[in-house]
Amino acid sequence: MRKYIYLMMTILAIALFSSCDEWLDLEPSDKVDDSKLYGTYEGFRNSLNGIYTSISEGELYGREMTWGLLSVLGQDYLSGSSGTSSTYQYAQQYNYTRSTIKTIISKMWSKSYNAIANCNKLIQEIDDKDPGFFPEGDMEKNLILGEALALRGFLHFDMVRLFAPAPESGDNGEYVPYYATFPSYSEPRLRTSEILEKIIIDLERAKDLVIQWDTTNYRIMSSVSGRFTRMSTPESGNFFASRGNRLNFVAINGMLARVCLYAGQLDKAKKYALYVYENFGPEGKNKWSSSAWFKFTATSNIGSSTASSNYIKLFDDVIFSLYDDLLLSHISTYKGSSVYMRLNMNIFDFGAYDDTDDARAKLIVKDNGNKEVCQKWLDTGAATSINIKCQYRMLPNLRMSEIYYILSECYYAEGNTVEAERLLNYVRNSRGAKRQVSGTTPAQFKTELMWEARKEFMTEGQTFFVYKRLNENIKIGSQVIPMKDNFVFPLPDNETIF
């Protein structure tokens, strides 16, 4: 039996929603007793903030789980040192035995499970707290508990997506453990189907806990400025701001659609995707406010030559995004003078699909070496607009477009190909693509889905998971990268978490 040693949380303790550069110094919890850490409501708030901050670091969603390793594995970048870093050259070949790649994978594992341990500690401490302990009473207690549960499910899901074969492969083996208590010293590896069920249970409980806050205070969620520029109600304070950077109610429902689709539970995937589509999407009828909360970014704002109107992250339809206030600086430091992250233009061949009018192509620009790179991770010079500058810190994880893709795929599986193609075309048309998808065979429809994912999630890390979920090989011109063995990470040599 493997041993997992969970240490007490190290609270990074950013005052997450006060300003971009204000820090709140707390002692790490391995140096203070629980009564001090959780003796005030601020301790619970800072514990939750610390988890979000820790998973937004470079070892996880600040690099490797977004524009770094996962985008490399999805073949977004050119091979060779002129395309990526020398470390990533081995990742492009799926050489997981290389020491540098093993180190990256090991850190992804340990930091994820450490964050899960922090979630479990927070859940354990808050469960028995009287709602009166918190300034906002029940709503605040439920919000913190709900987000901790959602984070636990979210992190476990990416661990199973990385370290176990996809259900579509037919392999339902025991690959990774699920941790739901603190402290926990030994947990068995579970079948993928068992873990996915536990994730769904966590997320379903979480959505019911956070709904009251996000719908009562819907103005924070109902506009892009409210979601991402730290808008809050005066009486609630900054902890409750920037709900787009948290696992909010809409995001949790979207995550449920994502998880259920991955699990092959198409009925439930459709239910949750349809709920988001009908209540929050641009075509929906919102029952909490008079207008839709989400819309698709106007094509005039995608790749605009005017920095103040260039929405490089297409953030109008981002449902959930982690963040790093110093993201551009961290990217610059990592890249230095020798790491280019240049795009593989055999992959992003818009002309081959008759999509040269697609506005997403404008996110591809030339660097100083006249090679193509993605604008999403560049400073485009928007120095004066807070609504534009907030994109620089964003690490998009879930978009409204994915909800459309999920719903489209579910309709196609039911035989409603007309509605499936209409939904797919809605996203395409919203991005400026004029070619209509129609009359597709199942194979053609799957190809269209993968092409949409390739464009929509460019260098965000999600394309890798789309191919894996569909159990599809990656094709680059005449080269075929087989799914088998290449899309499952080996467990770290040392699975003990320190």
C-alpha cells in the first residue's frame, strides 16, 4: 500500500481581491495552531484564496497546465529548440522517461494533491462552524465550503485526465487515488469510473452551496467587468469580487457538463450544458436578470490593431479563469532569450478548412524572428484600460464555447444532427467563420469538433484533453501521433507528497 503524507497547509496568503499588489502576511499553518488560523473568518477566506493562488503557479495552471506542457503535448508548438524550450522537445515526443519531463510531471502530481489536502483541511474546519461565525452568515459559509468542494473535484478530475486512460479507450483500471479526508495517509487507487463518480458528487454538492451567493449578487457575475475587474458589493467586501476567477455557480455547472461528457454520461452532460446554455448563454433567457450574462466576444475585438480594443483572451465568454497578477512577468522570466513558444502552423492551417475569415486566426502574430506566436500570452500595450489589462493575468479554463460544443456533441449522439450542427455553427459564426457545417457524417462531425477545439483553445491546454477524451490520434500533415501510451502520464517515481 502506498503512503501519502499530507502536511499542513502553507498559506500563500494573498489578499486576493484587495488590489493587484497588496499582500497579507500570514504565518504558514505548519507554524501556527488551527485555533489561530481558523479562529477568525479571515482565516477561512485566506485559506481558500491560498489554494487558488497555489494552483495558479507555473508548476500547474500558471504554465504547465495551460500554455506550457499541455499545449506542447497537444502539438500547438513547433518542434525543436527554435520552436519551444529544450526541455519541451522531449515532451513533444512524449518521452516521459526523460528526467526533466519526469520532474515536471512529478511536480504537477505533488502540487495538485497538496492543494487537494488543503481543500480537505478547509472542508473539515468549516463543516462544524456556526454560520454566525461569518459576516455574511449562511451564504458565506456555504460559498467557502462549496468552492473548496468544487476545487477538490476539479483537481482530481485533471489528475485522472492526466494519469489514467480516457473512458473511451475501454480501460477502466485503477490508476489514481481520491482524497476526501484530512489527514489521510493511505488511499487506494480507484477505477476511473469510481473517481469520476466521486468528482460528480463533489461538484453537485458544490453547485447547490454556491448558488445563493452568485444569484443573489448576480451583478458581480452578469457582466465581464463584474466577473474580472474585482467588482464587489460595498457591504460584502473584496473577498467576494471577481467571481469569474473563482469556481462560481455557472462554472461548477459547466464543469459538471465537462466531467459527465468525459465519463460518457451523455444524458447528464446534456442536462448541465443545457442548464448553462438556457440560463446564462447568449441565446438563453436568464431568470435572475433581464439579459444574458455571457456573450461571445465581437469579432472586431479579436486581434484588433488597436490595443485598447484587442480582446486577446476573448474574455466575454470565459466562465472560469484562474489568474496570476504577475503572469506576463513570469512568462517573460521563463522564456528568457531562448524560449520562443512558436506555433506549429501545420496545425493551425485555417485555409485548409476554408476558414481564412475566422477571427481567431488574427490571434496569431509574428515575433521578432518572423515566426508565428499566439497573442494570448503577450503584452499588447493596453496600458490604460483596466478592462483590457485584466486579461493579462487571466488563465482561461472554461469557456461558453465549450458548453456549446458539449451540447452539440450530445445532440449529435442523440441523432439530432440539425441542432448539433446549428450550435457548432453558432460558435463558428460568432468567431467570424462563414463556412457552415452541415450534412456531416459522424467522422466528419468529430473532425469539425476537433478543429474547433484547436482554434478555440489555442495554447490554453484543453486541446490535449479533447483528443484524449475522443480517443483520437493527432495528425500533423502526414504524421500521425497515436493516442495509445502517449496520452497517459506515468505515475511519479515517488508518490509521497511532501
